[in-house]
Amino acid sequence: MKAYFLMIFISFLFCSTSFSMGFTSIDPTVPRSIQVEETNNSHIIEQIPYVSQETDFYCTYACPTMILNFLGCNTSLYEVLFSCGAGYSVLYSHPLVKRFLIGCIGTSNWEMDRRFLGSLYGISYVEHRFSGIDGDESEKWDIYWDTIRACVSNDQPVLTIVDPSCLSSVRSAIQDMLGIPDRLWMLIPEAVFSLFPSTMTHMILIVGFNEENGTICYHDPSAALFGDASYGTYEWMDTTPIRRTMKHLSSFSPFAYMVGYFQGIDTTAFTLEQRFEMSRYRNIQKMSGDPLGYDDQIHATWSESELGVKGLRMLYTDLGPGVEHRYTTILLYRILCTGLLYSFSYKVYRFFDRYLSSVLTLSDFQEQMNYIYQLTLEKQDVSKWLYTLSDRLDNETLSSICRHDAFLLKKEADVCERLAENFSVFLEKGIWLPFPKSLDVVSNMALLVSEMIAFEEAMIRYP
């Protein structure tokens, strides 16, 4: 996320001479925190704890964690990761990035996962996606905004998806991180941020609104990634950029104009042991490739054979001998990675690597483009949490299952990291990677995937 906005700023440096100073600029004199006097047209939900997402891609877990803790559920980011299926679930072959593994960012952050998460604590989850309703942009925005106001007025924090480039929290953090003085920052036209729209999506938690001045208050779980959670804790901003970004998101994301919230029901929450048992059962469903463990949105894009360990087996086949498999995989990897090496983002990373390596390096580019690193991190994080949980459970049988999964997930994470390192060889060279070397790399990847399959089969069979 930080890298994306650094790219926007560099783009501004290259392109600023072509912009008219008639554009509305960002006003640094507007305070980051605004005290709101409660009226019928404004409301703020107080004492919502802030939770950092800790990585570039855990925002959809950090935001529900904030709500659950606000409701008194006493949980953590890592328990939410485990409960949603991170570390256990995987998809094979992204629609645009063929023969590639995708972890929790594509498998375990859907409506079904949040409904299950809420059920563990005796609360229900409701999600609306207004992008699919009939009507123009104005009608969609009105319904979206009215729903947000109704929820917040009822002290229900709201989950929503935005393009992070619109957020004042991210812009302020980038300004401070780069040390850009206010007098220069205020010269950046607002149009700069909309001229480079991303395909990134980011979840925030809306906690207040003020219709008197057209602002919205939110928690941004990514703020702590910039070194200071205060950037995104009860942060206020104008609603206009959010409205603009919703229209942009509606062209490619099913989550445009999304409103999600948890609400209490008359049910007793489950104990920690019960939550573990229920979540682990569901996680094994995901790992084994049982479609019942995955959201309907996934079923619409992926086949059952691409879910969980079944997807790993498909990758193992596609890394194996034969023109249809290994040679085609090499060709696809070389084409994909060559395109990335000629991309604008790579040029920005290379610029920073050469002149400002303290900010960005080419190794950062590798981690951003190589989804297997993300899968590695998920498995590492869930493994650590399971080891900690095993000491808290009174039931020795459950503690044993915790330790068993934690051990195997850590072993799988180590193998997954080596798999990512092998794929990075393609990212470094693209079509210039010699064919004999390509064969060696893909052969190594096949062996590593076979190890991952063995670890997952052991978890599926146990106990």
C-alpha cells in the first residue's frame, strides 16, 4: 500500500507541469481530527478500539476484530484470521494470473466468512452490496449513504470497501513519511490522485458522520503500517472522494457500495474451546477443497478442483513433465514476469532502489508481486497463534490438535517461502531467464509443492 502511493507521488513529479493550478488542492490547514457536536445530522460511536492490520493484506480481518472487541467479544486479529480460514485455504490459478496460488486475500474474506465469524460470538452479520441495484450512480450513493447513517446512528460501526487512494489517513501518512512540507503538498491537485486509479481495494471501519460539513469518520487499519496509528484512528475526511471512488470501484469490484455490520442476537457466545473446534472443522473443509467451506462468490469463479489441497495437486501437475504442463507453465510465467518488469510500478521501485533505498527496494517489489510470500506469512501467523492457544486450552486433546496443526503449518510456511523464492527467479529475469534454468526452477517448485501437499494431507487426516 505504501508503495502504491509513493508511485502516485512520483507520477505527480513527472506530470505536474501538465496540470492547471485551477484544480482544487489539498488543504493542509484542515485538522486531522475534528470534534463533532452531536446533532440529528451527526453522530460518532465512541470507544471503538483500533486494531492494526499488521500486513498489507489483513485489513478485512482487522476491521471485524475492532467491531468484535467493541461489542465485548475479547478476541484478536490472529484468532479472527484462524476463524476465517487463513493459513488453511488456498485457490489455484487466478483468472488473470494463471497457475498461481492465492491465499486468504481471495479465499477467506467474504460475506460467508464474516457470518461464520459472528456466529462464534452469538452475533449476526449483515452485508449489503448496492452496486448491483438498478439505478444510476446518484441513486446507489443515496442508498449506500442512508444505510451508513442509519447504522452509525444506531451505534453499529460499518465495514466498507474503498480505493485507499481516497483516504486522508493514507495521504497524510505518505506526506509525513516522505517529509514533504505543507507548502509543497498543498500544490498537489486533487486530480493527481484520481488520474492514477488503482485496482486496489481496502476495508475501513466507519464510526461517525457529520452531514453539517459533509464529512465521515473512520478507523483505517493500515495507518499503523506507516508508523503511527493516529493517522487512522477516528480520522475525519470529506465524503466526496469516497463517493468518487465508489463509482470507480463499481467498474471492477463486487464490493463497491458495500455496507457490512454486526448486530446482536439472543444467542450465547461459544467458549474458546468451542470456537476452536468449530473453526478448525471449517478450516479443514477449506483445506480439503470442500466447496461448503467457500463463499458463493468463489464458486462463481473457481471450480471445486481448484480449491484447497486439490488446487495444490493441480499446480503440482502443471509443474510436472510434458508440453501441456511444465513447458506451458514456464511460458506463462515468463510472459507474466516480463510484463511486470516493463510495468510502471517496477520502474518506480527501481528508481527508489537506486536513489532512495531506505524507502523502497526491488525486494519490496518481489514481495508485492509474489502472492506466495503472502501465503507464507498467513501460515506463519496462524501457526504462532495456535502454539499460543495450545497453552490456553484446558482440553488436552484440543491442545494436541493445536500443536499438531501449528507444527505442520510452520513446516509448510518454510516450504512455501522457498517456493516463493523460486518463483522470484522468474520475476527477476522474465523472458531473459535461460530455458535450462527455467526447467530447474520449475522442477524445484514441483518438489516443494509435493511437500506442501503432504503436510496438508496430514492435517486433513488428523486426528
